[in-house]
Amino acid sequence: MATPTPEEQAGEAFAQAAAEAVQTSVMAVRLVLAIADAVRRQQQKKAGKEDELPDAEKSAAEASEEVKKLLPEDISTALLGGADWPQLAQQLMALKHAGVDLETMLPRIGEIAVTVRDQVAANAERVAREGTEEWAKALRETLPAGPVREAILSSPAWPEMAATMAELNERGVDVRAILASAHEEGVGVDQAVAKVLAAAEVPTTSRDAKLSYGPLTTALDIPKDLDLGDRERALRQLAIAPSENQRFARMVREAMPGYEREAELLVASRQWPLVAYRMADMESKGQPVAEHLARLSKDTSWEEGPRSQMGRRLVQAANDALRKPVGAPVGSGPKVNTAAARSSSPSVGPTKAAAKGAAPATPGVAAHREAGPVAKGGKTR
């Protein structure tokens, strides 16, 4: 057998790289479809009308025509030849039956796939894989709070999605750009399914969201349907991974030596997810969270008052400690009536969300912004 010439070897290497790029683009398509399907399920579940996936064989035949017509040939061929094509076809047909226009959606997914394919082809370096927690953090930093982000994190497929993100990142793909594009598709799915179900496309502002506007949520992006009564859901809504939540709780305990019971009261409080969210937001900005939390053991004015209100005072004290500059004197600043401060604040109610990164602002997302001076937390009712 003749030894391949340098030209033949180069051609073979190029073909292998091109094949890998196409397979990676197919992974991106799977990720976007998984996110879209998670949004569909979430919307239908809320309405109590979650549909079963359609017949796999029938879906494969019907969806293959849509895919061949609307996706680039190399990507559609790889997609149809994959072992998981029947499941993907079921997802596509479920989206179609739920009211999603595939002739609009699939070409946009094709654009994402082409971008990924070209990125992989042009990038030879490998990046270390990051864990699931890192990708929950990426969601928080890339996607605005709202139904799409919550649907992703509450989906049974979330661990698989996170693994896909890690692998795409390892191959040199800009995963955050994909997430931003997938968010747009998710919003479209959410609205299309809501329309079919005759449900409200924009969630009404929940009582928890209304009560949280003020110093506790200044500059934080919180969902309008925030549900602090369901801690697991609240943490998902705020994109706080379970491992992150445990780490933040441990940071509080370490910051309050000798006050173990009080630390547990803070972590167990109803508003703890908002405190954890501020800690996560500070970490993303490179701020020293542990140094801020150290104030809780230096200024123990939160001990003053009825024991029954200790948890509430601790939440206010923790928020105050996190918001004050590290160098500010301990115990400085006048104590104010929070209700009065909120009533005069220009940011009492929800405002339009500002997009994070490349992700667009969407209905159903409320970002709290405060234009005037920040009121210092103190003892309140």
C-alpha cells in the first residue's frame, strides 16, 4: 500500500477537522432544541396541560423534511444520521404541535450551527472543562432572569445541557453567544406555547417580587414571578446552583464564628436566596465577598431586638454588609425606616430589564435599578 503524499495527508486532516466541526455544530443544535423543549414543557406544566411527546417514527418522517429544507445540508445530514435523531424529531414535532413555527425557528438555529461550525474549524486550542456550577453561573451572567432561564435549570436535561456547554467551550466555541441566541428562541417558544394555551405571556408581578423591591434587590436582576415560598425554585430562578448555595451558606457560617445558631437563622430565612444572589453577583464582579461578610461578626447590632425577628434583622445586616465598601467604618451610618425609604425611592416598582451581555431584554423580566443614593439598612419592622 502506497504511503499517502503530504497533500493527501493534509487533505485527510482537513476532512477530519471539517467533520469534527460539523459534529460540534450538531451538538449546538441539540442544545438549542433541548432549551426550547424545556421552555415548552415548563409553559405547559404551569397550565396543567403538559403533552406527551408524539410518536417517534411518525415524528422522524415528518421532521426530516423540515430539517432537510431549512438547515444547511452538511448539518442536516449529520443531524438525521445521529442515533438520537428520533428523540430530536419528537422534540421538534412537540414544539410544532404546541404552536411554534418551525419555518421561522429552524433557519435561525441553522445560523447558530453555522457559526459554531466555523468557530471550531478556525480554533485548534482546547480549553479546560468547567463544571455544572460554572455553567449555572454563565446562565446568570448571560441570560436575564425569567421563564427561559428557570426552564433550563429546572429541566431534567440540565446536567446534559451543562455537559454539552462544557464540551462546546472545550472545542473553542463561544457558548455565551449560543446561550444569548437560544434565549431568543426560548422566548419565542414561551410566547407561542402560552398563546396556544391561552395563558398570560407576561407573568404578573408576584407578591414576593413586590416586597423585595428596595435595598435588598438594588442593582439585581430578579424575575417578576419570584417565588421565595419555594426555595428550590427561587434558587433556580436566580440561577444559583445547589453547590453554589451550599458554598455561600458555608461562607456565612465561617464569617460568624461563635454565632452558629444565628448563621443558621440567616441561611434558613425566607429571603436567603436574595442574599445568596447578591453574593453571586459580587463574585462575578470580582468583589471580596468574605471580607464583606466579616462585618456580621464585627458589628452585632443585629442582636438587638426581639428574638422572633432575628432572622429578618440578619438578612438586613447581611445585605448591608455586602453593599458597604470594605473600608467603611463598622456601625457607621444612620438607621432608617425601610418602608419610608422604599416609598420615596424611584425604584419601588419593577422596571424594564436591561439585557445582560448579548441577551435581549424580554417581557416578564424585571431588573431592579435604583437611581438615587442607597439607603443604609437598619432595624426595621
